[in-house]
Amino acid sequence: MIEALLSKMIKTGDFTAHLPGGRVIKAGDGTGPPVVIRVNGRGLRRLANPSLGLGEGYMEGDIVFEQGSISDLLTIVGESGGRKPKRGSALTRFRKALKRRIQQVNDRVASRRNVSHHYDLSNDLYRRFLDTDMQYSCAYFERPDMTLEEAQEAKKALIGRKLLIQPGMKTLDIGSGWGGLSMTLAKDFGAQMTGVTLSTEQLALAKERAEKAGLGDKTDFRLTDYRDLDEKFDRIVSVGMLEHVGAPNFRTYFETIAKLLDEDGVALVHSIGKMHGPGATNAFTQKYIFPGGYIPGLSEIVTAIEQAGLWITDVEILRLHYAETCRIWRERFMADPDIPTMFDARFRRMWEFYLAGAELGFRHGGHMVFQIQLTKKRDAVPLTRDYLLAKAAN
């Protein structure tokens, strides 16, 4: 069984697996640097369900790399075509859809718990592999030789231009993280920012950073669920938040944006998406990294936007930008000398697998990032896209 699975998943590269009892399996075409693993009995059983078992086996030490790394193995799998999503029978699709809805209920209590699971780990951890502004979302590489810091600045500037912010505009940042985007929009575009998050760690650092930057009077960070807001905003931005909403709540999410947005307002939603359309969240990510998370198909989002009565005035699809972002994050995470003293080996392997798997999804899988500009009025933004080429006013 394991031989058939590996030969199906690995068609390129030089892969060797040492199994219990001295059995050795080779797969691939023998090209490239060798990747050699040693698998114990529990690891072998895990591999029967590779979407979860490969990550768990590596995390728990049941799969050990003697040559190469987990990133090297996932690269081989990706270059071999990986495991393409299967539609399955109508009954199977129904069961999976029902399971997704249960996993993604994400009421206010569940949302706060899920956010805390990931974002309240340690601000110091995120400082060590993110850019200096702590942007935990896809960067925008206008040039291939950009540093991560430059690409994240380019991403924020692009968002500012798409929002068409004028000085003094009341602007909402849904899922404001550590405050970097809000601070940039306040400083470079003159926005009066309100940022909402469910992470106590993020909230405290965002407030601290804004005060140190002299932006305390232009930023208002709150520990608030976006669904509990009841005021109007000229502009609304949401970056990396939609992935935590869950499919059952997409309509509520966009209806809330419509409710909070001024009649002449502009909103910008930046989110990971899937080119294959609706599907299940990766089992490892769902269980260990982002409980309650879901990567939507663009078709699901468009339907919810239509139901909310909003205009889609611009869509941009970012493809390999996130692959490069994740690669740099993984390399920084692995190279940081202090992380091994901060976290045990199991945690480090879990995060290494998460970051390597994320890169795989964007480089060889069907993951992408979309930016959708939304308005209530068809003429709330210019009728051509020339304004996106303009530089932000300082």
C-alpha cells in the first residue's frame, strides 16, 4: 500500500524511505538532491492518511530526515503533481460540506478561542520571522529582488491606493493584527484608523507601537468582534481575516461590511483563496494551526458579496507572491538562533511543516491571494485603474 501511494505522489526527485523491518522504498526519477527518511511503525501507519499523517509523523518524530528536509520532500511532491483534489460522489461531497460547516461555526466565543490559539502564542515568536512591521499576510513583490520588508511596504501602499484614502477619512481595519497596516494608512495616507482584533497579544502590541510612533491620536485599536460594531466608516480594509470567518458566515461578513460602509465608501478585502473552488481545509492546518479556518473559492465569495448588495469594482489575483513570502518566513524561522530555546522540538517541527506546506500550496497547488475592491455605488471609484499607478502622497 505504501509503495503504491509513494509512487503515485512522487514521480520526480530522488526519494528513499527506510521502513520498519529493514524494508527500503525508492521513488522518483533519481534526479536532484537525495531526500532520505526513516519511518518507525507509528509513522508508517500515519502515512496511510498523508494529508494529516505526514505532518503529524514529522512533528512527533515518527518520520526522521536523514538527508534533505521536509521542505525538500514537499517540493518533490509538488513538482510531481501532488495529490489533486477529487470531487468524489455526491454523498461524499455532502458529508464533507456538512463537516466543514460544523468546523466553521465560528460564533463569537469560538472565534475568540480560535484566534487566541494561533495569534496569542508569543509576539516574540512572530517578530523573529516576519518583517520589521510584523505583516502576517502575503507581501507584494513588485520586483523579484525585493526584500521582505520592501515587499510588505509595497503591499500596504497598493492597498492604500485601492482604498483611495483622503486625509481625515474614518477607516476601519477588520483584523488589525499588530497594527502595522493601520499605522501605515494613518501615517502615509492621513486616515483616522479604527482597528479591531480578537487577540489580546496583538492588541497590546498594536497600542504600544502606535504610541511610540506618535500615532496614538490617529489610531484606535479595540478588542472587538467586527460583528459588534455599529458605526459608519468612509473606508474599510480587511487583510488576512476572511480566512478565519468560515463559510457559514461569509454572508454575515459582507453584510456587515455593507452595513458599516458609508454610501460613498470603498472597502478592500485581501484573502487567501483556492482556484479549485470550494473544498476542505488541509487536515493538519485545521487541527494544529488554524482551527475554524477555511480557505474559500472565489465563487463562494462572489455569491456572498452579491447577497450583501455590494459592487465588485476591482479584483486582483496574486499568485506566486505568497509562495515567496512563505519561503522567506520559513527560512527566517529555521535560521533564528533563539527559537530552539523558546520552543520545544515538536513545536518547531510543527511550524516548519506548516510554513513549508503553505509555500507548497501557493507554489505548486491551487492556492492564491485575491484582493477585492467593494463599493455601494458603481461610481464610487474611478472608471479606469490609472489611479493604482499613482504614488501615495506623503
